[in-house]
Amino acid sequence: MKIDSYCQRIADNLARYHNDFSAFETDYMFQDACCMCIVQIGELVSQLSDEIKAANRAIPWRVIKDTRNFYVHAYGSIDIPSVWNTLVQDIPALRIACRDILNHESEDN
């Protein structure tokens, strides 16, 4: 699942900067790299089948897609602390959920 690979990219970026919010706050390249991954995740979510979304209702698919749309259209008004919270709280949880989906699908096959 490509969503997992973008979650991993975010984890790699966080590790590269030692999970340091002050680095994120001041380094636009760090911000851009992470935000682009979130945009890609949102785009991939919009391409998931309704069947997968319905079978995994605990994942806030609509919020993920809406976040992507906000990041794309916010034109510089993204709240950096909110993005950070997404990176350190929501993305790891999404990654676990995606891996659970993949594991469940492989068990069914």
C-alpha cells in the first residue's frame, strides 16, 4: 500500500531531524517534505475503493482527504503546530491501521 510508504517517508524525515519541533518550525524544506507526503496520502485515500473504506470505518478517511485539500489550497496559511501534531500522532496511527488492513487482506487470500 503506497500510503504506508508515505507514512514511512514522514517517519524518516522526523528521524532525520531528531523529532525536533523547533527544526520543523524553522525549516521550510522539512515542512514541505512532510506536507507533500500528507498531500500524497490524501490523494491515495481518495482513490481507495468504497469497499475498503466501509470495511475500515475507524479510519477517518474523509478527514484525511479534507486535510489534503486544505494543504493544497491553504496558500501559506497552514498552522505549523497542527501539522506537527498530525505528523507525530495521526500518521503513525494511520500507518498501523494500513498495515492491519494489509495483514487482514493477506490472511483472506
